[in-house]
Amino acid sequence: MSKGVQYYVQEANEAQKRVTEYRQTVKSWKFDTIAVHGMYSLEETLANQGSIAEPIFVSTSQAYRDSDEMEAGLSYQMPTWAYSRIHNPTVYYLEETLALLETYSTDLDASALCTSSGMSAIKQAIEPFLEKKDDKPINFVTPSQIYGGTYQLFNVRMPERGAVPHWVEDPSDIETWKDQIDENTRFLYAEMPTNPQQSCFDIEEVAKLAHEHGIPLIVDSTISTPALLRPIQFGADIVGHSLTKTIGSSGSAIGGAIIARHNLTSKHLTDEQKGNYAVWLKLLPFRDSGPCMSPYSAYVFLNEIKTLRIRMKHYSENAMEVVRFLKNHPKIEKIDYLGVEDHKNHNLAKKYMKLVDSDTPMFGHLMSIYIKGDSSNTRAFFDKLNLFRRATDLGRTKSIATICAISTHLQQGEEGQKKAGIPQNLVRLCIGGEDSQDIINDLKQALE
């Protein structure tokens, strides 16, 4: 006998009420506890054969009890997994954990959407703001000091779609932001800090500026992670991550994430879109374009995020030890690391980047060093490294070195590299979890 669509809708509403109540309990926990448990409750543990770890749900789709439940789910009258291109239980656990960590110690609410890569997260996050509704030109404002892949997306792909970037030369100067905004600007976008130049911007001031113009601020916080910085706390509307990097520091999976606060600012979106942007993305644009995260990747990131604060503390402390060694080395021209007091952005970074649940400034794993001499000297140093892995990756447990001009920022060309501040003698170092003395010894022998 048919139970009716409303039976399943009511059942789902009651289940959702319990989830909402439990979420409030989770929000009261400390950062590490949220990172370890997220929304995977004891009740769900016992329902999953007592599995302590969040299970990997590898099924492509969900089966329904009858036609009424299928209709209720697929008409979006109740939450449903339906199809893993749209949503999946393992991915859900990761999304909830990220949303809770990014709004940690605030009364704000946010939702998250995980994607197949960091670049897909950026593309999914920005495209709805760039919808063309009339003949007016469209632009967005962003610093030129951004990740090479993002620069390519903004400088080449977005203009193909009619959206032109307005470049900010010095993101730490609020006046340079003001100069680039006009009535056709759809959003402001920045990294905090940038990769690899260690540029910073005043999140509170730029968020305030964006909201005065009725547009959102989008922040890529890949380098910082929520263990050191939570931009939503300071006014940002959307936070993006390449989970592939620092959060997933083992290097075992590719993925990205969008975390959007509820009721974000935008004069170009509808109230429904602004109310819960990440869920709206999931149910409509994301569903149709299909850049979904695999359950396996979500499982990897779930297990990595449990130790995020501990790792970021260790990487940051290691990086400071390396800086102390390199600071006066005769073969080093300059060091860009936010923990160096004479760095132009040190005080700005110190304001925002602190180890969670403490007042201790910490500046992460990323630094750039400039080798004295021409590019052949830089290559000789680079090729001599043994402990460091030569790769374009970053945020690894294993230390990584990259010559950005011939790798991550190669597509920008000479003019783009000059604008972004990427000379031939710049080597990006991402300090990992090895013993700091072994890291220093490898740098020492390579420099010699």
C-alpha cells in the first residue's frame, strides 16, 4: 500500500531536525574535536556496522523504498543522495566538517561543496556571478599575484566568456582595490596569502569595500587552511580550497572545496541563491556540469583533516627554523616569508594568521627564496636538492621545491610573470614534516 510522498517528506523533516540539533552540539566543540569527528555521530557509527571511520560509499546511486520516496527525493522535496554526481554520503561528511571548521568560534552558518579539483572549485564558485543579463560589460577585481592556474583561468578563459579581470598590483593597499571597482564589477577575489609571492590583503577592509558595492569577497585560503585563518570570520562571503594541497598533505588525492556563508552579499544573485549558495550550486549548476569529488578522495581528505592543526603547527615551526638558517646565507638574495619581521606584509599576516585556539601568530609552510646570480645558479641549486622533491605540488608532508618561472607560472609568459613578481631566480619551498635539521642540511649542501 502506498505511503504517499508526504510520508517521506515528513520523515525526512524529522531526520533533518535531529541533524540540525546535533550540528549545534558539534559547533560547541573545540577545533580538533570537530576535525576528528565532524558530523559522523555515534548514532551513525552504530548504524554503519560500528565503523569508527566514516565509510567510503562507492555506489554511484541510491535505491529507494518505493515510487513515493523516489519522487520525494528527485523532486527535491527532501534531502537525498540520489546519484554520486550530485551528492554522496562520504563527500557529505567532508563538506560538513569543512563548513564547521571555516565558521569555527563564530555564530555564522555556512555550507560547503566539494569538487574534483581546486580549479573546478574556483570555476564553480565564480561563474554564477558572471551571468550576462544585458549588454553591459562584466568585470571582476583580483590581484595579479595569484596561483598560475587561476591566472590562466582569469586572464584567458574568463575573457572568452565576456568577463574581464581588473588587476590589482598591490593587494595590501586598499586604494588599489578601490581604483579597479566600477558599477560592472561582479566580485572581488584574492588569495591569502598568495602562492608563491606571500602577498596579503586586509580581509576586513576589502570585505567592507565589496559589501559597500553590493558584491561578494571570495578568498582562496589554500595556503592558510582553517587551522591558521578563517576568512568568513572577517567578512568574506566565500572561501575556496585546493584540498589537494595543504589539507590533503599526503598527496594521495585531488579535490577542491567551496565554503559559502549563508545569506552572502550579491546584488546580482537571487535571494534563493544568496541564502545557501553552496547548496544551490550543488543542486543546479554543479549537478549539470558534473565536476564531482570521488568518495575515495573524500575519504582521504577526511582522514587528513583530523590532524590539520597539529600539522600546520609543525610545518610553520619548521619553516621558521629554515628561515633562520637562510636569512644571512651569502648565496641567498632575498627570502619571502611572512614570519620574517621585515617582510612588508608581516604585520598584516600577523593580524590574521594565528594558530587556531591560540593567540600565536603562525605563517604556514610556504616561502620563496631568491638565489644570487643568474638562472643557471638557481638551476644548479635546484638540481642538487636530495631531500626536497622537485615538483609543482605544495603543502606536502614531504618538502617540495619548485622553480615557478619554468613550471607553475610558465603559461603566464614573461609579461605575466613580471606583473606577478616571478623572476627566474625564485625558488618556491614548501616545508614539510621532516625534522628541521635534515631539511636545513639538504638546503645547505645544495647551496654549497
